[in-house]
Amino acid sequence: MIKLSHPDKDEIILTVHHSNVPAINLYKKVGFIDKGYRFNGEEGEEFIYHFALD
């Protein structure tokens, strides 16, 4: 559906706080990949997840 609306995009990228374990588990379950990228957000470490759009 996203690819139809945005055919020029090939990936969804999101951030999640390192302590938000339920969200992390959900993102992994639906296919988001943790490539190891991190940054320090206002409330602490954030993980960056990627999802390839086919």
C-alpha cells in the first residue's frame, strides 16, 4: 500500500526507545530489521529499525 502511494520510496525507517521492549518485539515480528544504528535522543538511546518495501 505504501509503495503505491510513494513509488519512489524503498524503505521505511523508524526509531524506538531502547526500553520499549513490546514495540521492539512487534517491529521485529512484522519484519523490521535492526542494523545496529543508534543515537542519543532526548530521553536516552534510540534504536533505528528498517523495513524494505518490495
